[in-house]
Amino acid sequence: MNKFRYGSVLTTLFLALVLVAPFAVPVLAGNNNPNKLHGAPTYLLNMLGKKSDWNGDPAYDSNRRTMFVPENVTEFLELNPAFSDPDGDGEDGVNIWVDKGAEFAVTDPNAFDDGHCNLTVGPGYYRVYFVALGKPGAEARLKGWIYNKTASEYLLFVGDVKVKKGGQPVWMNGTDMFFVSETEAAAMLAGLGLGWSNVTDDISFVTDQGVWIFDFLAWLAEHDGTLSEYLYLWKLVSGCKHIQVRFYKL
């Protein structure tokens, strides 16, 4: 089966540019806004940090691009102990469930009523960047997980991203959180008696970072033999005033 290996193409192009212009300064020196590399984003998500006792009732705006999360996650969970470690993974946080659908949309914008939010990602494959905006403040951290809903088990950690507002905004590339690598999947695949080649033989879009998270979830549900339901989420371990997330089509 032919596979499009995107990372290899990028590597070749990068080496060609280095050879042609060995003294070129970095494109993003002083300002690493990903728009400079990739143009306008396909979708932009704003995660607004609110006080722990916020009791607003956010409306679904027409663009469905905003969600409301606690700025101080620890304090919020102390005020709402029923939301602490709701799934037994041993680490408290606010869960942001991320699924795949026909279009991008925030389908549950309010973490304050039930301890979680929901985001739907449109079809295709994306680079994903995160940044902290607003007033300087605490460092925010999001962790990516594959979750076995049937067994109520956090199955596979797929990376994290940290952002903090200081002076000029600093964008962090969180694309790895949307790809499952051979190294990440090795132990789980071994438990199934399978190898990475079994994954890549069935999935057509493979990059140097691995396979797209939703392609992997579909493959896993088909091959694990347990009829389990697998989900993807971000766990907001610590928050800040404003996290912005941008998706750029690959």
C-alpha cells in the first residue's frame, strides 16, 4: 500500500533550503506566530480561564469557537470535589473530550457545570499550535490521552503541551498530541500480539510523527478484539487566563 510520509518530504525540503541559503536567519526569529509558516488557520479555539466559582451560562456562539474552563484548576476542584479525578487515573484535571466529526465545533463549552468540555475536530489532518494570551500569569498544561471508555481506563499518554504568557506570545507546537508514534504504541501493541507494521499496513496516512489519533482509534477498535470504545481527550492540569489553539490543514 502506498503511504504519504509527510515528515520525510518536509525534511528533504528543509535540507534543500539549507544548502541554497546557508546564512538565512530563522523565519520566525523574534515572533513565532505559526501564521507566518502556514497561513490562516482552518480553525481557532479559545479556552477562556474563569474564576473557580464562576457560574455563568455561556451561550453557543454561531462560530462555536469558545469554551470556558477554570483558570486555577486546583482551586476549582477543591470547590467541586465531585469533579476530582473522575476517571480514576490518579491525576486531577478538567477533561476536554476531543472527537472527530463533519466540522469543527465546540459542542460543550462549559466546564463549570459538569467538570468537562467537548470539542469536535473536522475531517482531515492538521498541525496544532497552542499559546497563552492575555495578562501574564501561571503556566497552563494540557495532557493528551487515549481513554478506554468501556474499561474506564486511561490507556495511552500521547504527549503534552505547556504554555505561559510572559511578554510576547510564544506559540508551542502541540501536533505530537494528535499523532501516535511507534514508541508510544509499542507496549500496547505487544499486549495485543501485534506490531507497528500492522498499524501502518492498514492506515494510509503515516508521517514521521506516527499516525493521526483518530485513525489510530478506529484501527484499535477494530483490532483489539474486546469491542471496547476508545476516546481521545486533553486533560487540563493547570490553566491560565486564555489559551488559544490553532489548527492548520496538512
